[in-house]
Amino acid sequence: MIHTILDTDLYKFTTSYAYIKLFPNAMGTFSFKDRDETAYTNKFLKILKKAVIQLAQVTLTGDELDYMTRHCRFLPPVYWEWLSSFRFQPDKVKIHLDDEHHLNIEITDYLYKATLYEVPLLAIVSEIKNKFLGNIADLDSIICKLSEKVALSNEHRLPFSEFGTRRRFSFDVQDKVINYLKQTSQYCTGTSNCHFAMKYGMKPMGTHPHEWFMFHGAQFGYKHANYMALENWVNVYDGDLGIALSDTYTSGIFLSNLSRKQAKLFDGVRCDSGDEFDFTDKLVARYHELGIDSTTKTIVFSNALDFDKALDIQEHCRGKIRCAFGIGTNLTNDTGFKPSNIVMKLTRCKMNVNQEWRECVKLSDDAGKHIGSEAEVQACLYDLRLMVND
């Protein structure tokens, strides 16, 4: 199911390198969560464990190393040289079913390595679940629906990227979808998946994930997390990869923390939860407050979008701010079967082996999507003066 280490999102590599450069001794644990509370079977567990063992065979080939070195100037060749020697270690992936048959997966390692497990594990779970349930993708139906979406994008000049690896129906479905986009879409700007970017000559897309801010929150405090995470990102990438993720500790906190320097330096922000229309207006107002022309900036929307909603958002942004869209499940798992609602998040970290573990928290602008124990979430809310029980 995972044939190459490039079968993942670009921001896994950019974040991996940022850990290497700034926090090479930091360790972390990523934990799986099925938001649908699915009851899995022992047979499913056996198939999953076999697929995870096969991850040990995944490598970076010489051709892939050459491609990534030429197409990702913001990552130094030495990173890809290191990655060519990296191997997944299945024995570090702890998998079991609890008493209610809920699936538990954890991976603990140095963060520059642990972060690389997240997307492949999610993609494996999603594909095995579909196979196990006997779900069979109707490719003709998928392409028919996709052609309508592409036509909508082409007609309305709607820019979007394919962000669908982690919850794809299968590797083959994603392959067919991206192939069709490459052939027919005038406004598909690229894909987050590095393997398919290489295969189809598309631009690999992505910047940084929530975990980068969660790590900073755990290590340096929630009040300083957004500011320090962005400052450190600039320290690593010097202005490249300039779309800032806005909602790790709610977008309101992000906007209040956003300095004029950061607002000018970053090309824009990514909105991944909450009300996109309300966020747009608040971000535009913040840019104006800082004396910045909002029409020179971009919002990348990526929260469970379909093309109809993206069109509504685009119209709302018109004349206020540039916009683009990262569309995932609606592209790679619009099959008629319910997509898996699964995530893997950084749940604990420490700066080095001698430090005690610290719990990681993610707040969300969407109700019910906070990550972390109830006690730590409440502590985070209190520290940020949000004071909301959730």
C-alpha cells in the first residue's frame, strides 16, 4: 500500500528537517484517533500489523533523491541523503484493540523520525478498512463526479491543490484522480503527495502541520506557542514555505499573536477549522489594523471542503484577499462509501531523553475536535484566557 517513502505529504519532510535543524534531540509520540469510534476486529488488526511490517521495505530511490533535490530548493541535499538511509521501524509502532475494540496506534521516536510515520499509517488504515468492508471503488463513477468538479473549477477559475493522501480510498484511486487532474484541470496548482508530484510533473505543496505549534506549546507555553513556532519556522526556511497555520490554539489567539513583522513576512495563512467566512473577515481586519494590504496576501482553506463550498468562499474573498483551496477527501475518497474520520496527532513530547514527557494539546475552531486530556485542555484554555468548557 505504501511503495515509496515519497508517498506522503510534503510538510512531513519540511517539518522533519526543521526538527533536525533546531531540535535534533526532541522526542515525541504520535497517537491515532478514530473520531467515529469504529469497532475493529482482530482480523483487521492482523492485516494492519502485516502492512506495517512491510513499511520496513520502503526506501528513497536514487531517482527520487535526485528529483526532490531539484524540486525542493528549500530543503538541503543533505536532508535527502539522510532520508535515503532512513528506514521505518515497525517494532516502534504499537498497535492494539482496547476492550471496546477501538483501534490504538502509537509511534514514539525522535521527532524528526516519528513525524514521518503519520501519513503512511493513516493511509494504510483507510485503505485496509475499505478492503475489509468489501468496499469497491467504481472508477467510472469517481471520474464522472471528478469531471464535474474540474469543470466547475475551470469555469470559475478556482485554484486548488490535491490534499487527499491520509484519508484516501486507496492508492490506486488517488493515482487515477491525480492523473485526471493533470490532464484536465486548468487551476489545479499541485498535490501535497510527493510521489504523485514526481510521477505527474506537478508541484509538491505544503508548509507545516499542527504538530509544530503543539510542540512549541508544550515546551515553551501556550501563550508563546504561535509566535515562537513562526519565528523558528523563519529561522529554518528564511521566508520560504510562507503559509502559516492559524488554528492550533484557535484562530482568535493566532490573530492576536500575529505580529506586524510576521504578517508582512508570511505570504498568508491556512484556515483548517471553524467558519471560513468569519475567519476571512477577521484576518482581513487584522491585516488592515497592521497597515498591510490584505489583497497582497492569501488564505489557503483546507477544512473538509467540497467544490461548491469553495466557490462560495472564493466569492466571499473577492476584492478582500487572495484565496486558494486544499481539497482532500472530496477528491480521493468521494466513492459513495463513508470516508474514515481518522487522525494521528502529537500527544506528548520532550526536548531530550532526560526531560520528562509533556502532554501536547490542540484546540480547534470546530466544536469537539480538541486534542489532549480534559485536564490539559482545560489548563490550556485557562492559560489563554478562553475559559470555555468543551
